Amino acid sequence: MSRAAIAPALTIPSPRLDGGVSRQPPHLRFPNQVGDGSQNVVFSVVDGMSQRAGTLFGSQFAGSLLTHRYRLHGIYRDQDEQYLVAYCGARDNNPGADDDAEIRVFRTSDWAEATVTISADAQTYLNHLFAGADKIRMLTIKDTTFITNALRPTEAYDNSGTADYTVQAVYDSWDIMASYGPNANTYFQCLAGGSSEFGTAAKTAGYYRHTTTGSTFCRWSGADVAQPEWNDPQGQWKSESGGVGAIVHIKRRALVITGLAWNATTDRLSKVGAFAGYTHEDGDYIALTGGNEVDPPNDPIQHANQVYSPPSAETVGYYEILSKIDDDKVQLADDALGSVDANGIDASSISQVFVISEDFAADIATDNYEVALRCQKSMRSGTARDDILCNWLPNQTGGGKFQIFSPWKGDTYIAEMIDIYAPDTSEYDLSQSGAPFEFSAGTSFASNGTTDPTKAIDERWASQAPPGGDASTINPTTMPIAMTRTSVSPLEFDVDVWAWKARESGTNQTNPPPALIANMRPVADLLALDNRLCLGGDENIAMTAAGDFEQLFLEDPANPTDADPIDFTIGGDRVGLIDFMVSFRRNVSIFTTSGVQLELAIPDTGITPTDISIEQTTTFDTVQDLRPMPLGNLLYFVSETVNDSQLREMYFDDLRASTTAQDVTKHTPRYIPTSVASLATSDTNGFIALVPRLTNEVYTYQTHFDGAEKQQGAVCKWVFPDNYKIHDAVVIESQMFMLIEGDTRMWFEYVPISREVPQTDWSIPVHLDRRYVIASGSYSAGPDETTFTLPQNDGGLTSVVLGPDFGAAEGTVLSLKSQTGTTVVLDGDYSAGEVQIGVDYLAKGELTRPYARDERGLTNLGAAVQISQIVTHHAETSYYELVVTYTHGSSTRTEVFDAGVAATEAYGVKRSFLTGPAELIESIVIQSSKPRPFRISALEFVAEITQGVGG
């Protein structure tokens, strides 16, 4: 085949490089698109392709590295006051003092960290089921940030009487009822209230539900008392000596350790890491079982100023632990194990001892319920525990048995009742054969199940309405909580339960709580809507009264108004639980876990209880726990395939009169990974960031509309240093803030996403990541070097750029001589003024090679393109490289544009005479790794085109 020239020289334009990345074959791309080798550039319909801005260092973050993932929430109060909220869930993989969920707040103007005070109830709410950060969701309305734990079921108390329930037992008083440890969510009645005499707050008579869940308490249940005298408090309870008693010995934690060492000088037992999982409580005793070099004798137990000896069947020695020094050591009493050092000591458990010592002769008990309460009181006296229980459980034949419930439960403690044994001979032995607390005749139950916080006694019981009664009060400890700023100087925030209002009129039939709460469903998401707070969970949505974010009950059910709360259930083809609710085109898009999207229409006159319109719109499988984000009149969300993530753009199609969602990343298959964990958007800049989970990359999407016409949809990738793990990103105004983990520390960085401007008084913007702006350095003539001090330890910085104080040398880039901790050292005297220090990064655009195209823009693959020039049009540009790589044979060719270290060319053209056939070109790249800007507005190829001729 021969070829004939059809034009001696043509210009093949690539106007306005704003199309972003395409993974289509080069001949199918649009001329304004780039290849997937592009990175760290932005695209604009005004400017074309530019190097992205560098990031600035914000603040060090003292986080727990990768014990849990942190999320960010931005608060924009006004132009002068913005905050970043960093939060994580309770760390279930790291038990101990740092188990709690965290909320930390930083002011972005000066990076001051606020003091955040979280109430006990709020902390318990956040910690529930060890909810991860993805399940803790926030909504800021004015000065209040509402926070929901999407795993915490709601409830109404003084209620749950939304349905009939069975009363398990009726007790004479609160104190008697509270001495039991029944199953969770069982119901009881007490005929009289109780005082705080037994370590609980005063309670009233009424109906109660036992709430403690998750695991069972260690307990002992005695045998039925056969002797009539023990059934009658007037009988053998009244001993000749006047007192009766027993010793209750409970192992609260298994602690199998070998090879402990005794230091007779410090009176400490030690072994590396032996006590890492142990939390000391007053009254703890360690059971030593002997060992290689020492065989401890049975040691008396000192308790309440009386000495009791373990029974002969016990072969261990018990020694009181005065304190825990650290994870390696505990403190015992002086010379507890003698005055000589010893090694090889073994231990089997941590125990506590409770003493029953009561005189029923001087004060005769009326019945065995009172006996049990007085034994309970006796066991609590002289200890730090007010939550050990003793109760009387009657049988059907007039007898019964006593039970003892320990304070401990769950698989953390693996607690069990070890023994009940005799007091000294001065008291009647309640553990003897046939006595009420004969240990061997009863049954001991070890704790089991998953761990659950051990609540105080009065917190284990929730007040209820009578069976079938009214649900009138919402339990605030199960509902979304609120964070408010309480002080600016000092900067302080409080996190506490929200003051949800109780019902003031009507009954459970005429004015019930919302179905979301009546059905005890978690609140998955929050939304502000028409001056209402909207709560969504399961298939239910509850909206507060208009203008009253605390009211979920009708004011007057006999006279409903448009301002009343709203309660409704969503529909759809598939059963789906609400994941997120997002305002979109004034309506609300509801995303469910089943992949169904619904839309709640809001009338122009406002939403009312009688005007609810909701319909299914689309069915796309969405990434759960990834909040969709609005951008103007559009809504973006992420779907996943096996190979990649898709960014979908939801909009209302006027032609179809329906809502649809198209994949705007269809031209970049297998480009965005499947691990996208968050979206961040900026309406002002038409910018979306897709943040994969804990990587060093952020994928961007830039869009621009002229009226209803979409003029741009550009995808790219920003790459940060290899050791970065980005926890999350959020946009506030025109800055994207990131929380980053790198090696041994965490910190904030932020990057402008609007059109970049130089630092104040600087001639050009500096393109370095993790930039520090340092006012001046300190010069030392001896070694002839300048030292700059950073605000904190940092490593991996690469370059220093001189500022305007250096005159003609402004913009000069210098390499570091050394860096240690907070100091950066340069050779020479550079103490004259301000510099910027940071990390270099490579920005590049991989251009599409030229093809002959017809008047319709279709590629003519039969035509050969012989390039003679590549013409780049740039603006406000300091430096870039044009690099052409060929498929084989020829070496790489590089052309450089350089306007000077502190200069830019406002507008210019560079002609690069790079001749050769276009089909031999492997890539054409415009790039720079220097901290100086480039902006390429357009590209032209001057070429000859020949068309193949048959022959």
C-alpha cells in the first residue's frame, strides 16, 4: 500500500485540556482527555490542565495509630469560625482505658484543639456495640451538632407499654426487687419504693424492666432450705452468740501466671506483661499456688478488722493487692511473702471476699426477704462494692433458697463463686451442712456471654408504664446526642444527651411515640428539613415538630396542626433499611441497604403530617456506610462492581419526568478502586473527592454546567507520599482537609481546591506537599549552615523554597543538608527571611496522541500522521517539561519551558520541534516535579497527514 499526502501541513488541535482521564483506547478518546498515567493535576473549563496546589501542614494529631479509623466532620459556623471534628468508635480490639469512642474538635484558623467534655451517658451511647466511625454520623444545625450511633436501638421508658407485657413477679419494695439479677427485658412490679440505704438512688413504687444485657453475672444459687428454723427468721437465725455469718469468696478474674518474682525490698510481685489485662479494684486478692522456689502457706485474709482463715480444703495463699504499679508489677503489703527475694511464683486468679456478719437476735427479721437484704448490706459494708446482691427465692412449698449475684459478668472476667466458708467460732456458721449458705449443696454459675458494661444497680432498671399502659417518655440515653460549643476562649465543647420532650397529652393510642422508637429501632441518619429534625432508621422516619427539635409527640392529638411531628414508613419493591437521607432538589433522597433509592417530595408550601409523598426512584446497589453527597442540583453516590467503583450522578430527567442516575466514570473502567470510604464535595468549585480507605490516593471529579448543559466531567487521581494513610477528607469552603497517618504519627493537611494564589507577598504559589511556612532561620558561621525550626517533629521533607525576603533569589529551590526532629539544616546563610519547606511531588498529564479525524470528529485509522511540531499554550506558568516517549528505536525526547525561579509567563506559547510518525509515539507527557506552577490551556500538533492508497 502506498500513501498520498492529502494536506501538506495541518494543525490538529487539542483545545482546552479539561476532559480529565479516560481509560478508553487513545483513538476513542476526545482530544481534550488524558491517559490514566496522569496524576496531581486539575482540570478547568477556564484554565485547562494545571498542576494541583500543594498541601499545607495543619496540626499534629495525637491519635492511636490504626487501632481504629477516624472520620472527619466539618462545621462551618461563619466565615471566621470553622471547625474540624475528628472522631472514632470504641476500640474493641484494645480493651482498657482508651476503649471509649473519641470526639476531638480543632479550630481551622489557628488549629487550637478544644476541650471536649463527654457526659457518661453520651459516652455509653457512643460506645454501644463498639460502633465504628462509619456508624457514628453527625449533622450540624447552627451551633448544635447532632450525633447518632446507628447501632443503638431507641426506646421509650415509663413505657415500652406500647404492648402488653407479663409481670414476672411482684415484690413488696424496690429494695427487694433490686436485689435480683433476672433476664434482660423482663418486667416486675414493686409495691413500695426504696431508699438509698443499699447503695441505690431512691426509687418509687411501680413497674420496672430489667435492662442489663449481653452476658450473665457470676452467681451462686443455694439449695432449698429444708430445716423449718431457717425458713423462720424467728428460729435459728437468732443464735446464742447473737450473730451469724459466712465468708463469700468470689474469683472475679482468671489470671494464670507462672514465674512471678517477689522483691522483698519493694514488696512487689512482678513479671513482664503479667498484669497487662488487669484493672485493680479495692479489696482484690491474688491467689498464689506456689512455684519453683517458694510455696506460700495459707495466708490469713484481713477484712473489716477481723481475721478469717480459709477452710482446710483451700490450698492456695491469698494476698491482698494494694495497688497496680504498671502492667508488670503489683504492690502487696509489707513482707507479705517474707523478707527474702524469691522467684518462680505461680498465680491462679484475682479474688475478692465479702463477709456476712449480722445479729438477728437484737433485731429480729420479719421474713427471709429482709434477711437477704441485711446479708446483702453486710457484704457491701467495708468494701468498695455496692453492687453485690443477695436475695431470697421462695418455692411453692413454703421454703426457698438464697442467691448471691456477684458484681462481675461477661467473658472479660470469667468470674465464678469459689466458696462460701465458715467465719471464726464466735459467730454461727451459715455455711455448715444444711445451713442457708452451704456452698456444696448449691450451684455456682460462672459468668458468660459477651461483655457489657456493668451498670450501677439503679441503672439496671427502667421505669415502665403498667402493662398495656402509655409510652410517654423517650429514653434520652438511647437517642441521638448533641455537641454544643460552650466557650470560645478557652475553646470548649460539651457532648451530652438531648432533652427530648415527654408526651403531655393524649394516650398511647391517640398520641403514641414514633414507630421508629416504639419499635426500638436505631437512628441510622439525621437530616434538617423544613425547620424540623428528621430521624431515619429501619423503614421508619420521624420528624420533630416544626421549630422544636425536642418534640416528637403531638401537642394536642384532638386538634392536630401542620406544625405537629411527622411519623411515616417508607415503601419500595424490596425490603430495605434506611442508610442515609440526603436533601436533593429540595426533596429528600433516601438510600437503603437493599439498593433501593426513594424520594420524599417536599411541597413548596412545606411538609405537613397530612402531605407526605414518597416514591421509589432508582435501584442501584450503593456502598453502605458511604454517605451520598449533593452538589448543586445533583447528587453523587458510589456503586461497586467486582473490579472498581463507579461514581453516579443523580438528577431529574425532564424528558422522562423521573429521577435517574448515570455512571459518570464509565470511561474510566477499573480506575477508581473498590475501597472508597468517603465523599467530599464543594459546590463552589464543582469538585468531588473520592477517598479510598487508608491509602495515599484521592480520586477527584470536576464538573461544570452552563445552565442545564453539562460542559465538563473530568476524573483524575491525586497521589501523596507512599507512607500516607488517609483516614478521611472533608471540604470546608474551598479547602479540603485530610487526616493522615504516616509511620509513627498522625496529622492534618489541607489543600486549596479553588484557583490557586500565592502565599502573601510571594510572587508565585509554591507546589510542595506538607508545607511549613517558616518566618526565618538561624545562621551559624562555623559550619556555614542555617537551621530552621519546625513546629513539631517531621521526617521525609525534601525541599526548601526561598521567599520574597531573598530578593532575586526568591523561588530558588534548595535541598536539605539534614533533618533531625524539629530542625531542618541547609548549607549556607539563608537566615534572611521566610521560606517554605515541604515534600516534592510529581504532577503530570499524559496527553492523547494526534489522529486524523473527519468533520464529525471520528478517527480515521487509515491515515498516517507525521508530526513536525507540538505547540503548547500556557498561562501563569513558571516551569514544565514536555516528554515524548517512542515505542521503539528512538530515545525519549524532552523539551523544557522555564520562565525563571520566581517568575511566570502570563500567557505564552512553546513550540517543540519533535518530528516523527505519531503511531510510533508511546506517550506524550507534560509534567513537573519542581515546586513551580504550570497551567496548559491548549495543545496543537503541526503535522502532515497521508491517506493510504490501494495498490
